[in-house]
Amino acid sequence: MSRIACGVVAGPLYLVVGYAQAFTREGFDLTRHPFSMLSLGSPGWIQIANFVVCGALFVVAATGMTRHTRWGARLIGLMGVGMVLGGVFVADPALGFPAGAPDGPPTSTSWHGALHAVAFGVAMIGWIGACFVFARRLGGWLAVVSGLTGLLLMVPMAFLGDPGGTVLLYAVATIGWLWTSVLSLRLSRPAFSS
């Protein structure tokens, strides 16, 4: 299996594990809580592992993408590193999750919560940047989809903290994870000409 193929698996794995928990964890609400909050509570280790494993898979995939574009590969790697760090440094309890957490946003941010937010930013910068680099590097429909995905990934950033922002983030991020899989699949094909 090529290293790039790790990127084919990482996006769907992250989504399946995340959504499976979202629909089974008591008190978790997709309209209010981002996947990051699944790292909290006793079953939180599952989401921590999800972040770390999927992030590591993207880093491995990035090492195989360098033959297509070094900057695109570096940015996918940056996204993966951001995911790993997002797993290591967990978000703060808030918005009523897990049970017993304050119902609103946190009144103060812990050091690990602050580092989790930085990791999220790092991952998003890498992800959005990779979309635009691959849009420029690739041709045809995949270039168009890459550029559109990059634009879509920027939209929820303007709505973070708003009631509808979390749902928008899920919709756009799901498109983004699928883009990473399609891109990785395309780049892993021997017939792909760089």
C-alpha cells in the first residue's frame, strides 16, 4: 500500500468514528458540540485516539505526496500535525457537555484548551492551504473541486460561536474530509501524471 493511500482511509475513518460517537454519547448534540468535545469524559479516549491516528495517517500520506507538490504535501502534513495536537490537548468542558459542564461557553480557558484551539487553527490553515495548492497544481475537475473545498472550509470560521455555526462546520468539514480521500486516491493511482 502506498503512503498516499493512508490519506484515503484517514478522512472516512475520522468521520465514522466521530459520527458514531456523536449519535451514541449521552448529552452530545451535533447542533451545539464540535467533535473536539467528544474527547471529554470517560469515553473521551476514543476521540483522542481518533484525532491522533487520523492525524498520523495524514502525515504519512503527506510524505508520499511530495513527488506531486512539496507545498501541498507540507500543508497536508501540517493538517495532520494539527489533528494529532488536537488529540493530545483536549478542549475544555462547555455548552453542557459532558454532563455537569457549564451550559454556556467556558468562563476561562485552560492551557490545554488554549493549545487545542491553536491546534485547530494549525489544522485548518494546513487544510485550506492544501486545497488551494492542489487546485493550482492539478487539472480538470479535481482542481475545481479542490478550490471550491478550500473556499467552503473558510466559511464556518466566520460563524464559530454562532448557533448555526457548528452545523455548518460539520457539513463543510464532511465535504473537506471526503475531498482529502478523493485527492489521496487520485494521487495514489500509478496512472496519475505529475
